[in-house]
Amino acid sequence: MGHLDHAAFGWLTPVLSYAMACTGAALGLRCTVRALGATGRSRRNWLLAAASAIATGIWTMHFVAMLGFSVGGTEIRYDVPLTILSLLVALVVVGAGVFAVGYGRDRGRSLALGGLTTGLGVASMHYLGMAALRLHGSVRYDPLLVGLSVAIAVVAATAALWAGLNIKSPVAVVGASLVMGGAVSSMHYTGMLAVSVRVSPSGQALPGATVMQFVFPLAVGLGSYLFLTSAFVALSPTAHEREASAAAQRPVESAAR
């Protein structure tokens, strides 16, 4: 059995991956709050932003954490198409869950359906990302820990969607995002504890890209997207602020006439 190291760079990758999960969660919650206060095309666009933020945060969390993953006795490479597919799966299923909540008439039913769909999608993203691993050996999973990681993903997704519906103040959003980031990180590391590797030493070159050739640049790009979008959302006025501004302008326009 190969020795697995989940934090080859110490606390750097766990802390950074947690920060990515929290950033994506906070941004997704703020976009969901904006969406629920909007209508028509504006609501759709805010929901798309929320889904992309949450999915990007989760995916980036996973692969930043994987930067610290190593197996004694073998190199690790990543299958590029499968890695990209894991990102697309995250975007689609999180989008489905967010839109179910954003447009659902029965909030309770929409929350349950959206949480289940999103949670299973998050778990699928994680295990697709793991399927993209290429190493000299075979990867096995503990079924109980896999089941536990899926359950954590469903609970975390449901809690995230519930928070999007019920939490409005910026301070509460920050607190909720810290909890959600912890839940996503717990899901990831529970799934990683389920992993065992039987190494088969070989001189053959592994297919795929190294973590620095592909995963690291993509994670940096998506992380930059999160921070730039966070700045845009923070600077854009809320519906309440737009209404207050419009109300303040009416007396000025009336006096000018």
C-alpha cells in the first residue's frame, strides 16, 4: 500500500482550500439574496452568478486541496478531459439546485429537491476529480466513508440553499459562509480518508498533465474569478439602494420643473 499524504505542504493547502470554499459560499449567498429581490432577466443573471460562484468555490477547494496530495512510490498526473468534466458537472448541478430554489413556488419542496440534487452533484464532482488521477497503481475506496462523504455533501448543499433563502444581512452571510466552507472541506477530506492506493512500481510514463501544468493554473484562474466577482458584487447597488436613490432623485426632478 502506498503512503498517502493529504497535506504535503503542511497547513497551506487545507487553509487555502477552506478559504476558497468560504469565498465561493459567501459570494453565492450574496448573489442569491440579490436574485430574490429582483425579477425577470435580472433574477436569472443573479442566480447564474450565484451558481457559478458556489460551483467554482467547491471545485477550486477540491483541487487546491489536491495540490497537497501525494502517494509514496508514484507520481500523480491528471486526465485533462475528466478534470474539466468535473468542473462542468459542478456548474450544471449547482445551477439546477439554485434555480430550483430561486424559482420554486413551494419553498420546502424546492429546498429538499435542490439540496439533494446539488449535494449529489458536489459528490459527483469530487469523485470525477478523483477518477481523473493517473498513478502507478490502483485506487480503492471504503464504501462507508464514501457514503458518509455523500451525506455530508447533501446536508451542506441543503444548508447552503436554506441560507440563501433566509439569511439577508452581510454579517450573517459571513458566518454562514464560514460554516458552509467547513462543511465542504469536511466532505472533501472525508472522501479522501476513504481512499487507499496499492502502488505498482513502473518505469512507464504516466498519461495526463502534472498538477503544476494544468490544475494549478486553472485553480488560480478560477480563484481570481471569485475575488473579482466578489468585488463587483460588493460595489454594485442592492435593489433597496437603487430604490432609495430613485426616490431621492424624484424631488430634485420635480423642483427642476
